[in-house]
Amino acid sequence: MRQLAFQRAREWRPPVWRDPERGQQLHVDILVDDIEVAEQAVLALGARRAPGETDAEGFRVYLDPAGHPFCFTFHGLGT
């Protein structure tokens, strides 16, 4: 079984991508088998591609609806 837990921050400020004053509080990289299928799934759930980012080194950067960044990796992380 895999579990992931989060804790609320009392004075939380939403992150702003690439702004060091409002940076990320957490970052998750997720290995996917098919980047195009995975992308369509997260876009349908409300995520968006991070502006100005490319598929550098097998990572694609997204922002969740609140602006938290996360990446899909699709080149066999660790292989």
C-alpha cells in the first residue's frame, strides 16, 4: 500500500510559478508510461502546463488549479 498525506498551513500563500517570493511549498515528480495520456488526464482535472516550460530532460511541468507545480517524467527515472 502507498499513502501520501498533507498538512494544512495556517498562513498559506498560493505559489506563483518562477517567483522566488511566492515559491513552491512541495514538488512531486510522477513517472508515467505515456506522457500524452497522462497529460490529457491531468488537464481534464484542471491542471495546466507551466508557462514557458519545455520537455527538458524528460520532464514536463504542470501547475495544479491552485498553482502548485508538479512534473511528469517519462524517460525512465533512475534507469
